[in-house]
Amino acid sequence: MGTDPEKPCDELPGEDGESYFMFHLPIALAAVGIFSLADLNRELGKKFEREQSFCVTATVVSAYEDHGKPERFASDRRWLFYVYDGSRYSLLLQPAAEECTLVPGDKVRFDGRIDRERYGWAKTKVEHFLKIGESPVPSPKRCDAVQLQDPDRRLDFVRMEGVLARIQKDDIDPYNAWLFLRSGEGPFVAAVGSKSLTLPGAPSVGDRVELVGRTEPTPHGGRRHFRSASLCVTRMNVLERAPADLFAVPGIDDLDYANAATLERLSLHKTDGRVVAVLPPDQILLWTPSGRCVGATMRDGPLPKAGDVVSVAGFPTTDMFILRLESAVWRSSQAVVDDVPPVQASAKEILSIDRDEFNAYAEYYGRRVRLRGRVLEANSGGETLLTLESDGFLVAVRVDDTYPPEWSCRLGSGVEVAGTCILDTEPWSARNLMPKVRGIELFVARPDDIRVLSEPSWWTVRRTIFVALGFSAVILLSLLCVMLRAHVVKRRARAKALERTRLAAEIHDSLSQNLSGVAGQIAAVRRALVVRPEVAGEYLERAERMLSSSRTELQRCLFDLRNTALEEANLGEAVRRTVEPLLGSVGLHLRFNVSRSKIGDSALHAVLCIARELVSNSIVHGQAANVRISGALDEEALRFSVSDDGCGFDVSRAPGVSEGHFGLQGIRERLNCLGGAVSFDSVAPHGCSVTIVIPRKGICT
């Protein structure tokens, strides 16, 4: 490969590859001076600052395709060259579409530049290379788990041995897998291509293997953050297969006082015990014949059931409370393990801060205990069946998948639970050497492990709150009704007082004045009989009209006292009820859709009186066959009109008070009190139309 993706650099037109390379080499050296892998690695260990060029000569130790992301297209292929220049190893990357022609042992000159990658670190990018010869591939150096962490051995070509304890596929990169190994110097991690694990002769858990590859610093990028260096494997050999019988290994009885570091150097161990808890997806707890609790993380396959006596083989570790076996397998066992009866305990005793915390936790971890509490939460399904409150602590009660799903318990019940005590702890790590206990859980396996001691009282806290809220609501509604009734009574009393005042004013202004006018007309008749007998009849007719008007006013006052139109919710309905007694056979067309709540009592009474007076005039004086009333309320005023198809009248010649007619004058006086106005549109004999306008401030009175 060379500058042109289609041609290697030794086939460039016009010059051979070596002359081309030698022409660019001095330029690169003069520009930057990076011509050794030591200088190159020093720059790669820094945060990217600026683009730099390099030109180095090194022997290819390995060359392989970097798959990168699974969705990478063929045009995005790239090759990784692991090279050695006699003193240092390094890793070079070249994007390329064609197959790589370099093989281990080729001596090559590379030139390229240092770029910035995704997370800000520097990376190499080979732009041109030229094979200039061949050189022996260096042999890998012996390395152990301690030396692997030495930063000076970054990218070294090494050979390591260990027992394969666990294989885990990378859930981010499907092309890679992680090997977790144990050696006499300690545990270490290695990365390997996932395809190599499917080849014939691939290692399996428990095998002693030899791994050859390069040391990698703490990886970065994505979400992989190891706290230790790892080995990137290029070749692996199985030195010794795992025992055919995985259970023909030492027991764990001699590991009582081993610390975490010692345990993680050990190979396969086994133990027998009775399964006291099954914690999906892969955890179980055992109670051994020696009376200790051992945890196990199973490798694959179905889990045993609670109560089974099994043998378990795995790699020892600890969570700082009990011994555990990782990558474990199990089989049935004939060992004799006594079924230890539960001991009476309380959450306060288990989690008491007055005792030695570590001893207290270790004493109850994995033991069957009998604990009492009150049910705070009950589930019909799932792993957590109950949540108890015991001595002020919350205790989760877990079940296995054989527990009857129809079991239920009422909230607030007092129960006694017999189950295996499990400590809910923080995860153990090198930076958390003494993980704290966050709480306890009980694992139950039989229906009779939970016994109801007492049913909850009907007067639960929730029901008491509901009853209190109900009584409060009733009292509040009662007070609201009393306040509304008092408001209605007060409003009616005020309306009655206003009505009495209005009637008194109307009697004084109309009826009293009419009667005074009648008395004056009778006195005029008495004088006229002596002086001018021929005019006495006119005075009598006028007195008769005044008496008739007085009678009408008195009838209206009596009607108002019995009228309930003021209580209607709609002004149109109030107008209808007011004018209906006057209609007889006269047709009424009403369109007056205004809410009663927007009109004050005094304004409403005035509107009804005006409408009644105008309808009465249309029927009595206009001889109308149909009367139309229309009204509406806008942002400025209340506007309504009364029109008829009667004979009409001449507004300029309409009779007034002097002739004994008080209707039009009464309309004007009512409107003056409200700040309103009236207009007449009548031309005899084409009917009459009267328009009333009352401003907003007037209708609120």
C-alpha cells in the first residue's frame, strides 16, 4: 500500500517507492523530529495538542484488521500494525480498503501524522509505508500480574500464564471478549477476539493457558473503564486442561482466614451444602455441614431449588462477609447437611449499632431466622412478596418461583416470617474494602414460612384519614350552605326593603298625585257649576281619567307584591311573566337572552315596569295584534326595544300629565334614575317602536 489506494508506493509513476519515501523522510524529520517509537509513545501518552508528523522504521510483530464498530462499512476498514524498533513497541493505525500485504517479520518504514481521536487522546494515522527488508520477530517476555500494572511496560510484547476463571463477551463490541484469569501473583484481565473462542481447541473455564500479546494501559472510550491494565491477546495456548471431574478439587474448609487478595489467587475449590436461598438470575446461598454460609455465582444452566443438597465447584472470592465461589457449577450431592431450625431474632438485633457490626452481620448471614413485623406492602407476583416494618427497619421478603402465586396478605397485618437472612451490602471493590450493610432481606421457600399473627384493625391510619376528610367535607359543605342561605335571606330582605321603598315612592309620585289631581278637578267642577256650567263636564271627564289611572297604578303595585319574576335566572323569562297578564289574544314575539345575575334588582324592576307600560300602551292605545320585544347586553349598555303593528301615534301630540296620562312620563323618570334614554319611532298608522338604552353602570344598581 502507498499514497495511491490502488498502488503501493514502490509502483508510483515516474519514481520508485524508495526514492519517493527517501524524498519525504527528511521533510518529516526536519518538521517534527519524531523518528523513534519511544518519542512516538511519549506523544501518544499525552492529551492531543497539535497535529504532528512522524517517520519511523520498525519490524512488524503483528498486523490485523481492526473491526471497530459493527456497522463499519468495507470502505471504513483499517489495519493495526504492532511494531518494534529494537527498543520500544508501539501501535500504528492505517485506514485502508484493500487487504494488508505486511506480515510479521517485515521491516517497514512508516510515515504519517498524529491525530486527535473521539475522547481527546492522540492516535497515529499511517499515510505511507515501504517495506525495506525483513527482521526477526522478537520473542515475548515473561510477565506476571504485578508487572502488568507497570506503566513502563506499556505496549510490551509479553507472555503470561494463568487459570481461566471466567469468559465474558463484550456487550459493546461483539468482536471482542474478556478473559478473567488467576495466577500465583494475582488476577488479571485479557482481551481476545470472540471468534478465537469458537475455534477447535479453544480454552474453557478451568484451563491453565499461556497468553501472548501486548500490554494495554487502562482503556478509555465508550463506557469501558478498567482500574487495571490488561493484556491484548494475539495468541493463546492451552497448557493444561481443567480436571475432567471439576469436583475433584480442594475444599474450602481451610480458607476461613484467607483474605481477599489470597482468595483471588486460588484456582478451583468446592463445597457441599444445602441450598437455603435462590436469587435469580445466577446466585445461590448454601449452608455447609460445618455450619457456615457460602455464596455461589453459577456459570450457566438451571439453578438448583431451595432445599436441595448439592456440590458446588468454583473460584473462591469474598464479599467481605462470606466466602463465595465464582463461575461455579453444581451437581446433586449425598452429603448430610442438617436442616438448622430458625432462630428467633429481630431487625434491631441483626442491624444493631451497639454490637460489633462485622460479627453481627456474619453471625446471621445465611442463617434461618424468625422475625416479626407489620406488613407495609404486599405483591401478588414478583420476587419481592412482602415489605415489613420491624423495629423501625424495612425488611424485604423474597420468594422463589415455586411459591404459590395466590398467596396474599392484608396491609397492616402482623406476621412472623421464617427465612434465610441475606444482607443487602454495598459492592466490594479495591476502593471499598469495608462495604456497608444497607439492610436485610429474608428468603422464604415454603408457604408455611409466613404466619399471620394478627389482622389489621378496621381503623387503619388510611381509613381514619378518609373518615376525617369526609367529616371535614360535610362540615365545610354545611357551613357553605348556611352562608349561602344567609346570603339569600339577606338579599331577599334587602330586596323587600327596596321594594317597600319603591312602592312608597310610586304611591307618593303617582297614586297620591293622581288622587290630589282628582280632588282638584272636583273642586273645579264645583266652581264651574256656579260660574260656567258648560265646562263642568270636562273637569269631570278629566277626574274620571285620573281615577282610572290611579286604579291601574294600584293594580300594578298589588301585582308587583305578588310577582316572582325578579327571581328568574333569565331576563327574557322575567319579561314574559310580567307582560303575559296583559296580552290576551295579542301575539308576543320575545328575544331577550340576558342573564339575571348581570342585572341589579332596581334596574330589573325598572326594565320590567317599562316593558309592561309599553306593552300596555301598544294594546290599549295602539290596538296592536302583535308585539315584539328584543333585547341584548353588550360591553357598553343594555339595549332593548318594544315594537307593535298597531295604529301608532304622533309623538309631538302625545297626551301628557295635564291630560291625566302618566305612562310616558313615568318611563322617562325611571330612566333618568338609571342614566338611560328612550327614543320613539312612530308614524300613524304604521305602528310604533320604542328603544331603551341603559348604560352598564345603571344596570348594576
